[in-house]
Amino acid sequence: MKKSILFLSLGLMIVLGVGLLWLSKGNTTQAESASNSLHPFDAINQKAKNARAGNRADAEELVGEVIHISDTENVLGGFTASSIKERVGRNESRYRLGQAQGIPEGKIVRTINGLAKKLNLPDYARTNSYEVRKLRLSLLPNFPQLINQKTQGSQPSTVGTKLDPQMSPAEAVFVLAMMIQQKMVNDEYQLTNSERLSKWKEAHNHHPKKPKKDDSQNPASNRNSEMRRALEIGANSTSISDALQLSNITLNTLGIEQ
Amino acid sequence: MKKITGISLAVLLAWSAAGFSCGGNNNTSNPNRGFDIQTQVQFPNGLVILQGGNAQGQFQSGPGTSGTVTSFNRNVNPGITTISGAKVPGVWRLAFGPAFFGDSCLTFVVENRNVSSGSLERLTCPGRFFGFTATADTIDAFNPPATVDITGSGSETLYGTPMIAFYNEFGNVVASTPANQLLYTDGAVSGVRVGVSDLSQVYDGIYSAVVHNVQADGTWEIVGSASVTVYGNPPPPPDPGGGGGGCEPQPQNQEQLPCDTYNTY
């Protein structure tokens, strides 16, 4: 019993963590078959489009793509994979049918920062609404059918309107997983609030004399490995009960109803 | 103790999207430890996504006191791949690129790395852009081109002219305009051309040009998005007093995201 609970917990965490790996089809088998199939980006866009009508099966298929394409299904085992697909898929379907609210961007912030606090990660592992918005805009070109898709057709985007801060459950899980990836490997996202502000100023400053950059001025240069070490420490200091609860709490915090 | 370690791994696995080695064997005394590689794709807009692909390596020089493997060439999954038995320490020529036509990598990248036992080598290739592309994609705010072509499939005129909305970095629409005309390649629609109006009031930044088809009911459907960089008109400095409590100070004269109390969570 304990084993199965652990497995379930572990599986949920994997999906949250590697959900976006469905993007990846790098192994030999996938490579061999890829020439005859859609690129994963296109496949996800197609499934997201199919799921828009609110059909439960289509919604689960969209979520299942997250699990399946990355080979995560092999890691999870059938039961765990299908339970996640069912939970998120059900929420996605209800959202599409107008029976449930969307997931606000703030839930991503809360979830990421909650994980960072729980695992005692460096300050640059935390995020904020600006960064979540930035990430969604970065994802938009490759995933136009998933990002910023409203329950009904989009109203004309006149000047002054904005990216909808409410996301579908599938988009929310996608964005969460992507943010985790960025926090782990992308210097652009491994910044504290003050560093983000400095970087913003620098990017928008066209004075002729720009300060010359070197490694000492680029604190993010070694943060990939620093994050790795911090996670090791954070994980080892997490109690058994906390670890078992974390996966469910993560989905709950994100606002994915059980 | 083993159980604790195992459960801790569950926590670590939450972060394995980054290819984080989940308590992997970093025992550098193991002569067959070799080293790890992690492959990823970086897109023009800065986004990094873990991707598989073709990874190759060739031992170049160095002590190589442990391990016997001096080369590898394999298609790898996202995440960590261990090159067991690799000759280390030493200089390795590492390459990462597309495993097949249409892969996420645009091209191969090759570089020499000083590799040690158990080290993690991140290999990044430039991403093949899957969305739309804009030409020109970099615009002087005070000397803009008359038009910009946004290429990508999916635009149609069945219920109206495609509409293009320009989002700033905060996700706010700063301009919205119909396409001037559709672009065709070999008889098929390959994109849209939009007129560029006065940009003197547009600040430096990266903007998302989002192309929509108009639906039968008048609503818009996104068909693609391209990035456009505007320069030459730096915005006023951010309000130094606008932050605090974990809320990000934002520049003046641009709508701010709500100050999110979650930021202090």
C-alpha cells in the first residue's frame, strides 16, 4: 500500500515536473516514426483545438498527450497516468463547457513560489506575475492553440485589451511545467526581483556606453548547477509525509479540482 | 534511510523537467561513471525547452585517467543521458542537433568542453521556429518599414480579413489592425502583410504579432504569432517606488500587472 501511495505521489510529481517533455521526441523509436507523423508541437496544437468544444474524451486526449509523447507513461505506469489524465481532463472539459472557472496566472506564481519555499530554493527560483505573463507570451508562437484560448471564441483584440490572465487547466499545467523548466535551465528566468528589474532596465537602455558584461555581472551563469544542489538539499530535508502530500498539494494549489 | 531517500527522490523528480539528476550516481570514484549530458533547445524569444535529438561526442585530449569510451553517437531523450565509461577527465568535442528532419533543433552545435567524472554537460541547439515569422522582425521606432510580412500557414478570408494584434511584453494589446493583403506561395496562402503606422510612441521591446482569423460569429481565432523587436525609443525608467513586498516594479506609462500578494508566498 505504502508503495502504491509513493508511486502515485512520485508519478504526479513527475507529470507536473516533466509534463512539457511531451514536447520531446528524441529517442530512436520516435525519430524513426517522426517523419510520418506530426511534430509534437503541431500535435499538441491539433489536440488543443479538438478539445475546445468541451468533449471530455478530447480533453483527456490533450492531457494524455502531455504524458504520452514524453514517454512519461512508461515511468508512471498505466494507473497513475490515467488518473492524472482523468483529473486534469475533467477539469479541462468543465472549463470548456463554461462549468468551471479558469486558472488565474497567480496560481502558477503561488505554486512555484510554494515549491521554492517548501524546498528552500534560492530566491531566483521564485517567480511573479510578470514572469508568468512573459513565459506565456514566449510560448504563444509555438502553441497558439493552447495559450490564451478562451472558452468561447476570442473577442476582437482592440487596443487596451490584454492576454487573458485566466488559463484553461491544460494550459495551466503546461505553463507550470514550462516555468519549472525555465527555473532549472534558463538564465533568463533565474533572476531575483531586483535582478529582473535591473535586466529590464538594461534591455531598455540604449545609452551609448553600456557597462561591459563579464561573468561576475551575470549571476545566473552558475545557477543551473546551484539550483541542482539546492534541490538535492531541499529534497533531503523534506519529511516522508510532506513528500507524499506534495504532489497532490501541488495540483490542489494550482486549482485543479479533485 | 533508504525509504527516506526514495521519497525525497519524489520531490526531486518534480524538477526533473530540467533533466535534474535525481540523486544520480555522482560517485566520481566509479571508473565507469563517465559524464552526463542534457540536451535542450533555445528559441529566438529566449525560451528553453528540454528536447531530445542527436548527441555526439569525441574525446580530444587530457589525462583520461578513468573510462575507456572515447566516442559516442546516439539519439537521446530529454533529460539526463549518462555516457557511461567515458574517458575522463579531458576535453571532449560535443555536438547536439536534430535527430531527424523536422526535429526541434535547427542545426547542430559543436563545442569543446572540459569534462570531468560525473559532470553534467548541457548541450543547447538553436530551435527551429514553429510559429510565424515576421519580416522585418526588428524595427526602428523612428524609421519603420511601410509594411511587415508575417508568414505562416492558416490565415483565411472566409469571414473577413485576418486581424493582427500586437501584444507588448506585459500582454497588453498596443495595436490592432487588419491585414493589408494575403501573401501566397505556390497558390497557397503563406501569410499576411500588415501596414506599419507611426511607431514613435511605441517603446523598445519585444512584441508579439498575433494573427487571427475572423470567425462566422465575428470572434477571432488565433492562427499564429511572430515576434517583432522595436528599438530606438527607450521607455521611461521604472518607478522606483512601485514595488515592495515581492511585487515587481513596473515602468511608468504602461499598464501594470496586479500586485500579486502570492508573490510573497
